[in-house]
Amino acid sequence: MNDLNGGDYSRPRDRAPIFRPHDLVQIAPEALPDDAPAWARAVLANGEPVVVRRGRRDGNRLPVGVRGASRDRRHALQVAPEHICGAVITPESLVESAAPQRAADVPALAALVELRALMTPWAGAWGIGGAVGYELASGVAACHEDSDIDLLLRLLERPDTAALRRLAAQLAELPVRCDLQMETPAGGVALADWLSEAADVLVKSDQGPYLAADPWRRGNL
């Protein structure tokens, strides 16, 4: 529980690090600083989880974000291990979650059955984040009629480009927008950016964003 170090988030979940960006954890209300907004305190008092953020780690503090009811309600903080409660909820653990009854009113939730069938070849390596993942994990109505689906795909080795193009084409056929982020050894890379064949792609790392030609090449790490 006290292993708050970062590392290679493209690795399988049975290896370190324990806490990864997009994971959900519960924290004690006393973890919030005195100047935290009242809405953030209400979120924790309601027993809702916080989202693990990408950010610098020293092994003593975990970067997380409290998620409010709207985009302007996001509160970032660093949490000590003694304030982390319970087990980690991973994006991968949500892929078989039953769609809430709200699926009839929220296209992103209704599309989950199709999405799961489409992602079968990537079993064990993909997960659901964003508002859809938060709602599946917490039961809180985090999605709305125009919500996208945020996907995460862990790829320790550089994948076949043709396979990724097929995946992108299949996702584009779903009735809702799906944004897929690949977790590479160097950091997070948007699938759309990689398939654009630009000379460099934007990599999101714990040390901040940067450009790299190949996020799977060890020299970038």
C-alpha cells in the first residue's frame, strides 16, 4: 500500500507500479488541505473515489484529483499513503461491469456491449476511464447525453500499425466517440496521434508532456 512510486505503466497489472494514472482510489477526508473547496469535501464525504493523476512522484505522495459534477470542478492534490483507503479500482476491472439502468438515456453507456465485443482481441490490456469509468466504479451519475468513452490500452511492445488502424476504424463505427490512449513505456500517447504518422508524437509522462518519435524505443525513457 505504501508503494507510491511511478514507473512503466505499459507493463501488465501483475507487476509494479501499483497505482497508475486513471486508477480510482478512496482517500480519507482529512487528506484534503484546509483550503480545499467545499464541493471536494462533499465528494469525499459521499464515499466517492478520486482519480490517480499523472505527475511527479517521490514514493511518499500520490498525485490524485477529486472529480466534481462538472468540468470546472477538479481539485488536484498529493496524498500520503496513510490517507489511501481500500483497494485500487483499475480501468481494466471495469470492462465487464454491468451498464447502469441509465444506459437507455446515455449513449456512451449503451455502447458498452458493442465496445466489449470489439475489444475482445485486446483482452486484459484495455480498460475504461473518464466519466464512463467513474460511473461504472462509483454508481455516481457522472455521464451525460454527449459523453465520450475514454479507453486505455497498455502496450509494452510497439504494436502492429495495421492492427491499430483496424481498431481505430472499428471504434469510429460505434455510435459514440471513443478516445483511446495507449500506455507506452515512455508514457501516454493518443492513438489518433500515433496513426497520424507525424514525425513526433506527444507523450504524457509523470515529468510532463514531451515529443518523441517512438515511445517504445528504450532510448526515449
